[in-house]
Amino acid sequence: MLRTSEQEASDFAPHHSNAMTRVCVGGIGVEIPEASISNEELVESFNAWVDTENPKREAAGLPPLAKSDAGFIEHASGIQRRHVYERDGILDPARMAPNIPARADDELSVMAEFGVAAARKALAHAGVEARDVDLVICASAHHQRPYPAIAIEIQKALGTSGAGFDMGLGCSSALAGLHVATNLVRSGAHRRVLVVTPELITAHLNFRDRQTHFIFGDASVAVLIEALGASEERPGRFEIVDTRSWTQFSNNIRTNFGFMSRLAQDDPSYLAMEGNLIKQNGNKVFKDVTIAGHKFIVDFLAEHGHTPETMRRFWLHQANARMNAMILKLAFGGEVGQDRAPTVLDRLGNTAAAGAIIALEEKHRDMKPGEHGLLCAFGAGYSIGGALLRMM
């Protein structure tokens, strides 16, 4: 049910009150592309490309490329398949990239369109009109362009008021966006902030890199952050108790794709893309993030008088099933099942900053009033973001 301006006026203190406002997750929207690719399909394409490359490497005196394996992918990551915005081109050994045509400047961009689809669902879930949103944050691991900001394009397409800006913090982007949005609403600077996270990772992925070609899938999510009245409760929604961000520099997950890349070429008009796409030292990332993630979770909860045991649910970053299991095992001292810490990456792959939000949207409706959950994501940087939630 839509709320009237008169109702809102009675619920809230003046917009610039010095009192710290309570904050809630008013609505969540998730958009998953229909097309999907299995491990077996991806491996078949990759290995066909290796078969064409190895004779060239042998002739040049280079060591052969190793082939990929579907069973290994599932064992190492927990991923069985991934959904993709555009399947055409990815499995072609001569291309190995999605075929997404360029759009004219006066057309809605692909990333904005993907974000708008999730944003409309979040607004519908919240029962809020777009015009009543006064800030849009597009928080994603990768952005289609530097400017105009994708958030401003989403703002125009939706018809929201106020302003919009883009931000990124790798796979922690959505949680970083929630951190900023929550504190802007809590301070009274904004009343409703829409955090939109359209992740088109396959457009930035090097499908010829055995280390990373299987990891990512595409998804778009949106979360509406709203102010709460001093004693207001909204059954079925989450109050945001607190948010937290943490970063520490590391090169173990990196992309150098950007405008400076072309300047290193003999011909500055040529952009050597492949060497500047996503790369990572998987074993080092696994170790570093497992240790840092466990410490972040335990310390953050302790600040609010909680332990892992007092959390009804964990919605963790959907990158690697083994890593999440290890983080939780360190926190709990034993194995934690799907009910306590649901995963979606087996069928969706790593959807970057969108993954933890998808897990939250899919697995929260059985929670009882007063129960707590922790939303937490880990990403390049290194970066970690967390949000402590209470079911109302």
C-alpha cells in the first residue's frame, strides 16, 4: 500500500533533525537473465580453443595451455552453471565474449536497462512510487562507462527525484552502497535511497583465462533504503541495525581495464583488452579473504553484543562455496548448513556484488520477528562490507 505525504509527515521528525533516524530495507528487487551456460558447455568451448592454440604455441616454443574440466570447476568453486545476459558469442571458440551490440547515445544503455529491471521490482516490493525516491546509487563492481553516471541514467528512466551517483568497491560494492545509503538516511540527509547493482560481469570476463573463465554470471539487484518512524515496525521487513566497511590493498584480484590502458600501446587508438581484464591469484585470495572475512564477522557482531550463534542467518558473498564454508567453520567451530547460510552460486555462479543480495531475497521469509541476520560480502581491494539486520 502506498503511503501518503500526510502519513509520512506524522511518522518522521523534520528532514534535518539532529536525531538519528532508524533505517530499514523497504524493498528488494532481483533480475536474473533467462539464458544460462553449464560447466560442460563452457569447458567444451574453452578446450576447443586450447586445441587451436597449442599447435601455435608449440611452433613458437611455448609451453602448452592446460585444458579445463567441469568436475574440477564444481569441486573448486561449487559452481555448476551460470546465467548470462547474452549467451551468443561466449561459446564460440573464435570469439569467446558475449555479442552485445553498441547502442546509440540516446538509447537506454545496457547496464542502466539491467539496473532498471531490478529497481522496478524493489519499488514494487516496497510499495513506493519512483518520484518518492530522492537518491539513486549505482554500486557495482564494473561500470559500462565513466559518465554520464549510470545512476543518473537510471534516475531518468525511473523518474526518481533528487540525485544519483555511481560507486564501486569490487564485489563489496552493493554492501558499500548500503553502508553509504544507510548513513545518509540515518543522518536525515535523504529519506529514501535506491541502491542498484547491475552486474554484467561476463562482458568484462576473459573466457580464455583458465583461472577465471568459469567464475562469473550476470545478475541485477536493487535495495530500497528507507527511514523508519521512532517506534514504527514493518512486519516482514528488516531494520538495519548497523553497517560496516573494511578495506586493505591487495593486487591478488585486479583489473587494469580503463582509459589509461590504450596509452601503453604503440598505437594509442588500439586498446589491448585481454591483458587488462579480470585476473586473480585464486589460492592467495582464498587464504587471505577467509582469514579477513572471519575476523570481520566476529568483530562486527561482537560490537553489537552478538556472536555467530545469535545470528539466525548469514547471507554471504556468493563467490566460492568452499571459502564461505571455511569462514563459517572458523566462526562456529563446525559445519554450517544451507538453512543457516544459503548459497545460490551453484546455479548462478559468482554474480559479483549482486550475489549476497540474491541470497537475502531468496531466503528470509521464514524468519521470525526479532531474529537477526548478517549480510556480508568480500571483494577485490581487498574489501569487506557488512550489514546487521533485524527482522521486524
